[in-house]
Amino acid sequence: MPLDMIIGAQWGDEGKGRVTDLLAAQTDIVARFSGGDNAGHTVTVQGDIFKLHLIPSGIIHSSVTCIIGNGVVLNPAVLLREMAALAERGIDVSPNRLKISRNTHLITPAHIALDKAKEARRGNEAIGTTLRGIGPAYTDKTSRVGLRAELFANPEELADQIQAHIAEKNEVLTKIYGAEPLDADAVAADFAQFAQQLRDHLVDGPVYLDKALRNGRSVLAEGAQGTFLDLDHGTYPFVTSSAPTSGGVLVGLGVGPGMVGRILGVAKAFTSRVGGGPFPAELDGEMAERLRGSGDKPWDEYGTTTGRPRRVGWLDLVMLRHAARINGLTELFMTKLDILSGLNEIKVCNAYQLDGQTIDFYPSDIPSLSRCQPVYDTLPGWQEDIMTTRQLADLPQNAQNYIQFIADETGVPVTAVSVGPGRDQVIHL
């Protein structure tokens, strides 16, 4: 069976969790390949809302096995809290169902303290991180001084490495940032408890997945964030510290490209982002509030992890074409089409004006992107409530035209759209 991928085609928050939940019903294994608990995936099942940060969204299906891959950075305290919350709701999170790749890197309190200290020092130049230690953990990984989950199987080595790790980071915290030092003994004691609870979940991730695929089991790769937060291909430096693109799947799980099947890009019917950085199609005022929502519903445009209001704008097809190129998208799943109901007209950014020239590509440098102005096409909207619609033919004609316009302009077929937050509020095209 092939490895199918779910990729965020915008700045994250596209609805990948609910898409993963939907596809997991026909999948044996769901694997997280990047990011950490800076991600937030919301799944709604018969009115019950599950907010997940580290555990793959497929965990809600009792027949699915989940694995946290080596491309993830793992805060064990957060993982255990998430496991406990799911267990209280009757979800099995035993080692039979939830596995951790042994070479997954760990986030410690020192990483979190450094993240907060660095962001505070940036002041007005702050990147807008979630302050969860993601960047410092990936920095340690690339500096070859990181701590890996394999240490949970070796308590003595874990204690020694935690002590040395905290001592090193305390030097930086106190002498460079003037912050309080951390208690190395307390952190080591906490990690000893984490090891007892998590060591039975450890597996050799690449070997486990290769065996599963060769034995005919289906694997669905679930990422965090989106293409435009990619460390190489996003709006650098306003990006995450990992690769949430299709290339990141292969590295983050240890699976070869010959195993790949579908590459499904998830995109909202409009655009949103959290944090700083350029946003050519951004809106403000009344229309921004209309797209964002009031914040009283779990699916309004407020971060699952941070609670911050998201910046919003019209759909940007320049972005989607770029995402299709970078990821090799084979199809698009469009979410939140229902939010556009009730609008007389809908604008779509189909090109940029840059220094007096019209361009149809996404500039790779921030100064150029910051000068880009959107060039809009205007499409007729629709007034009907579409949240109970389940067939394409039953959608208003203008909604059908909107979907087809996106497919035509991106060159990628739209194979499904969501018309509400529920598991069943999906139209398959």
C-alpha cells in the first residue's frame, strides 16, 4: 500500500486535523512527521471536540495505530497530558495504538525558557513563535547536541544527559539573557518519570513503517503547520523550524519516495495566518471580522494552540500554485467553504503587482513579498446556507463555479470541500 500525505497548502490552520480524521477511517496507520506541540488540530465528532497538539488525529478511530515520527520535536509533559485527556474520554492510547520513533528529539524546560528569552529580546522584531521551545529544540538537533526519545530506554544515560543539558543551557540563560537558572535535579526527576511512562511506546520508526507498507498496510502522513511556514520555502524568517512540506514527510518518517501515493493539499476557501510576516491578500475592517468570526465557536479563526486571532484575507491563488509546485500536489481539499455563504461577491488574488509589474509567482525574499499588492479577480457569491449540502450538484451554481475556478487556476483538482466543522459536513467531488 502507498504512503499518502496530507499537506497544509497555506500558513497552517487549514483544517488538516479534520481531513486526517476523515481519511483515517480507511487507513491503518497515521504518522506525524514534523513540528511539535506548536501545532493544533481540531476534530469534531458528533458534537464532541477533540483538540490535539502532538498525537496524530487518527487516534480518534479505534482501529488506527498512530506514530510520532523522528521529524517531530516532542515535549513529553505535553504528550502525557494529552494522553491522559484522551484516556479520560475513552480513547485507547496504550503502546499498542500510540508509538514514538526512538530518534524523535525531546523538548525540555530549558528549550522553552530559551524560546521565551530570545523572543522577548527581539522586542518589536519578534517572530511570533508559540514559545513552546520548538526552535531551540530543532537548533540542538541540527547542532548535534539534542536529546532523543531513545534515552527513555536508558534511565542512567537519560539522567546524565539531562543534567549536562540543563547546566549548559543555564549558562546561556543567566549570562546572556539574565534569566533565572533551572533546577537540573528537578528536571532530571521529571524526565525519569516521563521515561517510565513512555518507554514502552518506543519503536524504530523507519523500520516499523517500512514493514507496515511492505505488508500492505496503508499509512497516512499528517503534518503540522503549512507550506508557507516551511524553513526553506516559507516566508523566512517568519517560519517554523521544520519542513511541513512533502519533502519533510520523507525525512520526518524515514520513508523513501517510491512509497508515495496521494499528496493531498489542504487549503481554506480564504487565507489566514498567525504571527508576523508579509500577507499580500490580507484584509482588515468589517470583512476581516466577517471571515474571522467572533471567537465564540471552536472553528472561528483563533489559534488552537495560542488562542491568538488569526490574520485573514481572500484566497491567494499565487500561494496555492506555489504550494502545488513545492509539494507536487495531486489534489486539493478545500475547507470552510460555508464561511463564504452570504457574500454578494468574492475576491480571489490571482497575481501580484510588484514595483509596477504584474507577476504570477511567489517571491522568495521578504522585501519583495512585502511590496507585493494583490491583483484580484471578482466572482459572484451566493446567499444560500450550504452547511447541510452533501452533493456537488446541490451546491449553489456560484459555489460550484468558485470551486472549479480554483481547480482551473491552480491546475490541481479539488476532490472534496467541507461545508461545516462536523465529520459528515463534507462534499466529495
